[in-house]
Amino acid sequence: MECRVNKPYPKIAVEGKNKKYAKLLLEDYAGIVSEDTAIHQYIYQKFDKFDIDSFFSETLSKIAAIEMKHLELLGETIKLLGINPKFKFTDRPHNHLTYFSSSFVDYTVNIREMLLSDIKIEEDAIKQYLYHISIIDDKYIKKLLYRIIEDEKQHIKCFKELLKMLN
């Protein structure tokens, strides 16, 4: 199952330092809806189902690796924008810095519920990326976020295929 779009990522660049943009990207990097949350969730699910379904576990490993690449690309971009990419973000409802927490991970153990949760994570990530694209006025960052969205859409397809296999 192909879980990554066969297309290169854009070169990491920014038009200039911008801490406001960096703080927005920290949400995508390590927020409640983030690459870091997705990585932790998919790795947890992989280990939970490792002995039961190797194809499911292998697919989750592939997707987690792609999310790690996204994390790396976002981290490099955040650094170029002028902030150290720590695993913290501005919690928009409360407007204060919050560190990543493993409590963001959905620890359900039912495979069907896992996959539905994974689809929701990817859909929420796409919505958040699109929101950030609407705020950010930097052609390099927008290009990166649009490319990441392509992978996220592919992840949804993979999770839906896994759901079909359960029937």
C-alpha cells in the first residue's frame, strides 16, 4: 500500500524571519493536532496490534515515518523563521505556551475505532494546514504545507483501505 505521494518535497526556505509564522507552525509541529501527535499515535497503535496484524502494523510504521519527515521539514522551517523548534505550541483557546503531551494520543485498542481516529487526525491536520496557509504570506511555507497536505490525503486513503479490509 502506497502511503506517500510520489513527489519530492520542496526545498526548505522562507522569505524572511517571522516569529508569528513560526508559532503557527509549532501547532502543526507539536500541538494537539500535529505531526508529533500523529507519530506517537501511530507508533502506539503499531505496537498494540503488532502480534495480531502485521500488515496493519507495517502500514502504520510507513505512515509514522512519513509523519516524521513532515516533523523534520516543519522543524527546519521553524528554525529558519527564527524560533527554536521545541515541542511546545501556543494553545489558541488559552493563548499560552503548552508542551506536547502524550495525552493528545487516542489510546483506543479497537482496530476499527483506531482507524476512524486516524482518519479524523488526518482530516483535522488538513483543516489546520489550510487555515495556516490562509494566514501565512510566504510562498515557500505555503508550498511546503500544500505538499504535506498531499501526503495527509494519501494517509486517509490508506486508512480507508485498511477499514475496508476489516469487513
